[in-house]
Amino acid sequence: MQLQLNSEWQAILAKEIQKSYFGELLNSVDLEYQNHICYPPKEMIFAAFDYCSFSNTKVVVIGQDPYHGKGEANGLCFSVNDGVKIPPSLRNIHRELVDDLDSIFIPNSGNLTSWANQGVLLLNAGLTVREDVPNSHQYLKWNLFTDAVIQKLSDKKEGLVFLLWGNFAQKKGVKINREKHLVLESGHPSPLSANQGKWFGNKHFSKTNAYLESKGVEPIQWLDL
């Protein structure tokens, strides 16, 4: 499979993508797409990086792996294509967002590309998945690549906000430099976690914007009205 990572990210990650595991990873992904139905579409595998350049990144959200239903995944964690039924975790993200920002407008689309275009890197730990089999590509070593992405962001930038929702994301972000960046943690927005009181009320969206503004950085327009 040809690498479809944009040029800025390729430069930042030059040493990483030259490692032997990365070439093996791309070959394995190619075979998976030849032999199984996989998501997102090949051209969207690196969409998170296409929408959000390294230099423009302000906020990082860490997810686990893409949605595994037909037509759902678009390469951005928690995001689905326009017209797709909004998944339960994303519905809870919307609920918290509306409550946090005192809005009366509930988003009617689960497409989060407007966030990505503003500098929110919506990064899944694994960038591909087989249809109807969650975490099926966990063995493909995507984790090595996305760990390197997080480390580069932590090392090379300052004043980022990392949103770590749930145990998986918190473990993934354990090496982030918390003296240089704001790290906000809460339970996962999935119904199981949210209904146990671990998600709602975290106010991560307003806290993110307050921090960005304190650094003289344009806040995120979370509600695309």
C-alpha cells in the first residue's frame, strides 16, 4: 500500500516511517483490504492527518479504533460520515458539549471534520479495522506508529490540550509531558461509563478553550452552527 500521509507529517515522522515495522504494517493493511471488507476506505486511513496538520494541531483526542459498521468510519476518531446514525458514544459527547457550552442547539450530524479543520487531531490508536470485528487490527502494530505521533506532538510542540477519555486513552497518553501541555482525563463517553457518572460534567470543551485562550490561541468552535 502506498503511504498517503501528507508531506508535513511525513517530514515530522520521517525516522518512524523508515523503520522496518512501518513498511510491514502497510503491507499487512494492504492484504487485509484485499481479503476482507475493512474500514475506513483506503483513501481515508490517514484522514486525521490530512485535515489537521502538525503545525495547526491545538487539541488531540485519542480514540481506540475506527467504527466497524458499513459507511460509518471516516478516518477521524468518534466521527461518522454525514447521514450516518450518530453512535451512542458520540451522542454522549454531544450531550456534554451542549451542557458545557450552555447551547440549545444539539448537533444533528456526527461528522467532526469541522473540529479537525480547526486543529483538533482526532487520532485513533489503530487506523483500520475489519467490518463488524472491533479491534481486529490491533495486531498490526498501528500502536507503534500512533505512539510515535503522540510522542512527537508532546516533544516538539507546547501548549497542546490532550483529551484522554477512558482507561485506554489514558494509558496511551501516559508519556505526554504534562509540564508543557494540558492533559484532561475523564471516563469514556460510552453509555456504560457515562451512565456510571464518569463522563457527564467533565466540561472538557470549555476547559480546553479557556486554556487555549490563556495561551493566546484561537479557541475551538465546537458547535458548528
